[in-house]
Amino acid sequence: MIVIAGHIKTDPTKVEDLHKALSALKGPTLQEEGCIDYHFAIDDPAAGTILVYERWASQDALTAHLSAPHVGTLLGDWGDKVEMDVTKFDAVNPRGLMD
């Protein structure tokens, strides 16, 4: 399993618009093969940060997602307006909180 976690930062005056754009991808992305979780939340409006959390069944599923047209459109629209501090983790042995 692949876990993506971190923050996306934009101009604070644009954080709501970015959140809406990212949230619009949630429905279609959750339908993609291998998508387990796909979430975005405004973390600090004054700083313009959005929290990112995704889980993918495999690297192949994530790669397919990143190649999808709707992702390309979002990146084209926002790529030069954001800074990303996002990490990809390979969750080899995931466990429940109480394990």
C-alpha cells in the first residue's frame, strides 16, 4: 500500500478555490482502481495550507491516477500556484491503532 501525506500551500486568498478544485476530484478518484482513500482539508486558512491524505493499493494504481486527464488539468491550472510538502510512504506492514 502507498500512503501520500503532507501539505499543499497556496496564497491564502486562493486556498478556498484550491480546496474546491481538489475536492472536485474526490468522487472520480475514489472510483479509480486501487484508490482506498483520497482526502483534502484546509489546515490553516491564514497560511494557505491544505492537508493531503491518500492511500493507494499499489504504485501502479497511483501512477495511473497521476496520468489521468482530470489530474493533468488540475496540475495545469494550479501547478505554478502551489508549493507541495508531500511524502509518499510504502506501507509494507500496516497495523491498526491498537495492534
